[in-house]
Amino acid sequence: MGKPIMIQGTMSNAGKSLITAGLLRIFKQDGYSCAPFKSQNMALNSYITEDGCEIGRAQAMQAEAAGVEPSVLMNPILLKPVTDSGSQVIAFGKVVGNMSAAEYFRRKSEFIPGIVSAYKRLSSQYDIVVIEGAGSPVELNLKNGDIVNMGMAKIAESPVILVGDIDRGGVFAQLFGTLDLLENDERDMVKGLIVNKFRGDKNLFESGAEILRKRSGKPFLGVMPYVKCDIEDEDSLSEKLDKNYAPSAVKIAVIRLPRISNFTDFDVFAQYNGVSVEYMTDHRELETADMIIIPGTKNTIADMKWLRESGMEAAIKRSASRNVPVFGICGGYQMLGGEISDPYNMESGEKIRGMELLKTETIFDSKKTQIRTSGKFVVSGGIFSCLNGAHFEGYEIHMGITKNEGKFLLDRGGSYEGNVCGCYVHGIFDSPEVSERIIRKLFSLKGTDYQGGITDRKAYKDSQFDILADEIRKNIDIEKIYRIIEEGI
């Protein structure tokens, strides 16, 4: 069986996912077979494995860092929020149904045998399994029956490293408070502390490190600086969604829907020189956009209402009338069409009119489509004719069935009318053939030429994992981490 190490955080977005990815990259570089594991993830960014199972996008990213194929064993339970108090529950890669938070809390013990089985199967295949916790391990009202933090650490008999986020302030209170609220046996399982996201001169934290060692009685493993590397982030608190964009020659506007999902679909565009990807909530911001993307959503009808009420729908239509390219993915594709209906009450049981920019209609079905797909564009006119013949790969995750009475965008479906198009394929832009053609077209529409070349997405992501691994090696005691893994609990 493989040896475990678990990364827990003092709060959401403390950096657990990136620390996990970085350690996996290091173990891979050092010749170990390794894999990520997160028993329960709550996220709207998801991924479809080769065998058609849905898992959290973060575990797919971490598998890439480890150099292994993503598997449902790495994330047996995925919760995708549908409302403020309920989620679609995906167990072992397939939809169980929508549950309120209270119902899931009552029923989650049903999933423990499957989680244990998934972990044991994964552990039997790899030398090291890096387990990621969720949120904080000391949400006292949720600790009963915990299956993702200390509960999972006990199942796996895993030593724990606790990560605090100094960038958000109060890192001493975070770390000491978390340790204090743990039970004695849980506290004993914590074998080291990391301070993450430090900005400035690390020497100024030397006294802080000594305080942490003395007052916690735990080894201090190091201070991670704020690393400048471009790695996919599935968290809704992602800085990619913030409005701190640098001036650029081409601006791609992504509508920041209230229930936005799979926003990592658009990371590839930010790799191109002179291009910014900006997430927008104010319809006035669209006036300067060179391309508009409507992303996926976990609640198409609710977010269509938001587009209408916020003025975004009218702004998108104005932009489309000015020949600005508009591209919809998944829920965004559904919203660009005509009627959207929900006869099986998969979201709200309602019916709504879409933007009517595409000749499509969508009916939500009780069966969820979860497939990997590939093909080519079949566009014969309009702005997106630049993509004609381009090959793509990606995956589909949706409940809706869309009837298209217009022109087909892909040999696998989708639709287009002039400068507006949409499809269900997540990851469709990752192909350098697709993203480069779009970027060149956007530059040409502004009367200039793009001078860069094709961006190899896989090679780029590999380089970013290596940057992260290098920074962890420089700042964290990796030899001590290896000893923690070897010694266990």
C-alpha cells in the first residue's frame, strides 16, 4: 500500500490545492508514483475522466501535476451547488440527485464505505497518496461524521500538514486556533505547519516561525511566498475572478455568472501576449470587449434571469449587433438560444426565453451527459469561419438536450449564426489550433497582426507545475516531509 500525507488548511482558499499539486510534482520528479485524493469536494468546476465519471477539476489538475490519468478514485464525492442551500450530489462519478445541505449531512455516512474502498484502491496503485482536506478541520458544527478532514486522516492513518494563509491576515490565530480546537488525538496527527502566501521579505517572519514552533510544539516546515505561476484554480475565491487586469491589446470578457462553472475553460487565452481575460458583472464593461464568452453555470434558468435583470443580456445583444464575437459554452450555449424548459424540475421546474441569438431550444432531462469528445469545426461563414476544419478535444457535462434548427458549429453539434456561436464542449479552447486561430482573428479585427506563435497548453501547464515545485523546494523542508511520510502517525 502507498504511504499517505494529508494537507489541511485553516480555511477555504488557504492554498491546499496548490500545495498538494506542488508536492505531487516533486514526488513525481523524485521518481515516485503518486496521486491526489479528496474524499469530498464542493466545486462547480469539474472534469470528465476517460471512463465518463465526473470529478472535481482540482483533482484532475493535481493528477496532471503527478503525471497520471485522472480517476474517479481521486474524488469519490463531488458536491455542485445548485442553490444557496442545496447541491447536486455526484457519488463515484455519477449523479445521485439534488439534496439540501441538511439532507446530505444526514445521509453522508452512506458514502463512507465507498470512500474507504476508493482510497484503498488508489493507495494500492501508488507509492504516495497526497490527500487534500476541505475548508477547515474545526468547523465544530460539522465535525460529527466528518469524512473529508480529520475523519479522512483517521481512515487513511495519515499524518497531517496544516497550512495557514498569511495573506488574509491572522495567521497565528488561524494556526493556533485550529490546533486548539482539535481533539487531542487529532492534534497528535498534525506533524508540521506551513505559512502560505507570504509577500515581501521572508526574513521578517523569522521570529514568527520561532513563535509557531515554541507555542505549537509542532515542526515548522517553512514559509511559502506568493508564487507567480499560472495553475488552474477551481475555488470561487480565485483571484482570476478579481478585477485587477493590466491593459491589453485584446480584451476577452467572460460573464461572471452568479453560479459560474468551469471558468478554467478560458485560462488558455491568458497565455497569449497582449490578451487579457476579464470576468465581468457590470454590463457597462462590455462596451470595450473584443470578444464575449458566456460560460457554464450550475443553474441556467436562474442565471438567465440574472443576465436579463442586470442588463447583461441587452449589453450582449448590443455587442453582437456591432459584430463582436460571442461564444457560449454549456449553460452559456443554452442561454444564447430560444426557449429553455425544465419539465423534470432539475433546476426550478420553470420555463424561460433565452437570448434568441441562436436557433436552438433546450429541454432539461433527468439523464446527465458525461462524455469525453473530439472532432472538428464545420463553420462555413461569419467571424468564426476562421475555425473551420480546426480539431478540438474536450468533454461534456450537462443535463439539457438542445435542438438546433440553425447551422452546426461542430461535427459533434453546437450552433452558430454569424458572429455568435455556442456548444457543450468544455476545454474546447485548449487545443492550440483553436485558441491561436481565435486570437489571430481578434487581432485582425483590430487592424493588426498577432506576432506570437502557437501556445502548447500541455507544455505550458507542465512548466507551471515545475515552477511551483521549484518554489516549494526552495521554501519548504522537503526532507522533513519525506520523514513525516515515512514515520506516519
